[in-house]
Amino acid sequence: MKKIRVILIHIACWTILILYSYGSYILKNKVSFNDIAFSLSIFIVEIIEFYICYLWVFPRFMKRDKVPQLILALLIAFSVFVLCRYLIEEVIYLHLFGFHNYTSDTTILQYAKDNIYWGAFYIVVAGAAWGFVNAFKVEKNNAKLREEAKKAELAFLKSQLNPHFLYNTLNYIYALAIPVSDKLSNAVLKLSDMMRYTLTDSPDGKVLLTKEIDYLESYIALFKMRFEPTFYVSFEQQGVQQQMIASLLLIPFVENAIKHGVVTDPENPVKIVLKIVGWHLEFTVANLINQAQKDQSSGIGLANIQRRLQLIYPDQHELTINNDGTKFTTTLIINLK
């Protein structure tokens, strides 16, 4: 319903523009078939250029770090405008009606220069339209975030449980477990470390990537204690140094893989790969799907993490989820710069 409303708004805007641009001229002047044909051709190619810019160029490249790509994309849009106009007016019209718009001695350079005004105008119009719509979306999203923040604060106040009490209690249990069982004490220690990490706070909510990795390794180690010796999860790391990342961002992918995947097959272990390439983090988790799994929930949930990514790394991340019925793979790429 929303898409239909947007389409109707666009149709109404184009109708008003046509009436404003050509209505009074047609009423006041004697219009020939050639005039109508050339007005129609320029209007068609202007619409094509407008939507190339509105739907592709500005949404994809109107970013601070993509200025060269933006310039190239605008040149492509302008080139499409020129080529489409040439195809309609100089090829189709000549073939169908026996007339065309430009003389045969017009060079390509002269043709391109003559079209700069017409082509550039609708690039500006598309940019203004996209900017207006984007500003409206941003304001709407900010209002939604403010409302969600209020709800989250109220929920926190209602369900607050002192986590430091749990952390201190775990340390006490650890001390009691040492003389009883090394395995038990190690499990409590891992859990205590994970609890301490969740208490970590910073002004921007980000921590060292190495700390996030330690948390993942503790999580995996706890499950290994539970399922060993038939627990097969590989965790490969490359290029990790002192990068910063939002805390608890990667754990949902690992949790989802262990909960819904097959962890007992040595030939097909759960594979976790974390690579740093330049300023980009590439995090891939792949697992066979446990066909006997009846619980269809996903713990914290991928929907939750997708929302967090939109809030913390807007236009700085790419999340790909592939499910072929046998294997489940998630690939997350984040620009950490």
C-alpha cells in the first residue's frame, strides 16, 4: 500500500510538471507534430535520467567517502541521457517519420555540449528530491529512536538486576569450585570473564576487537566443555590488532551457528573466520543446519543484530545471509574507520 502511494505521488508530480511546462505554451501557440515529438522525447529521457539519479546514484554514492564514485555515476547518468536522446531523436524519429532534431554535420562534442543544460537540470532536480525524502526519513528514524530509547530505559528500570552482584557471586563460586573440580572451576572462570566483559562500558559503546574475540573464545570454550569430545568449531583470525568495534556485536552469529547448526561432525565443523583487510572487518560464520532442531527461535536473533548494525554502522556495513536448506552462512563486512 505504501509503495502504491509513493507511485501515485510521483505520477501526480510528473503530471503537474508537464502541465506547468507545456500547458500554457500549447494553449498560446500553434503546435506542430514535430514540436510534440521533440517535447515528448526530451521529457522521456529526462525521466530516465531522473530515476537513474534518484534511485541509484544519490542513494548509493552520496557519501563523504564516495565523492569520486559519485562524480563517475553522475557522468554515467548524463551519458545515458545523451545517448537515449540521440537514439530517439536521431535514429527512431528519422526511421519512422523522416525527420530528426540536429543537422548531419553536428559533431559528438557539439551534441554533448548542447545537452548539458537539459541533462544537468534534472540531475539537480533528482538530487533535491532525494535530499528532501532522505531528510524526512532521517527525521522519522530519529523520532523512532527517541521513542525506543524511552521504552528501553523504562524496561531497564523495571527489570534491573545488579550485574555486579552476579559477577561477584561467580567469583565466590569459582573459589569454592577450585578444590572440587578443575573443569568446574574453569567453566565458572570462563563464565565470570564473560560477565565481566558485558559490564565493560565506554563513552561510544566500543571496545578493542581483541576483547570481543576473547569473549567469543570464552563462549566457544564453555560449549566445548559441555559437548567434548564431539564438538567441532574452528575459529580463524587474520590481521587483528588494536581495532575498535561495538561490543557484543559478533556473538549472535556464533550463538546462532552453535544453537541451530551441527557441531558434532568433524568433517563439517562450524567455521568462524575473522579477517581485517585495511579498515574493513570481514566476519564469516558457516555451519550445517541441524535438521533435527525443533526450536526455530534464534536466541538474541539476527533481526536484532541487523537493527543494531543499522544504528551503529549506518551505510558502513554489509550483511549477507545465505541459507540453501543444508548450509547456513552469514558474512558481515564493517568499515571500522
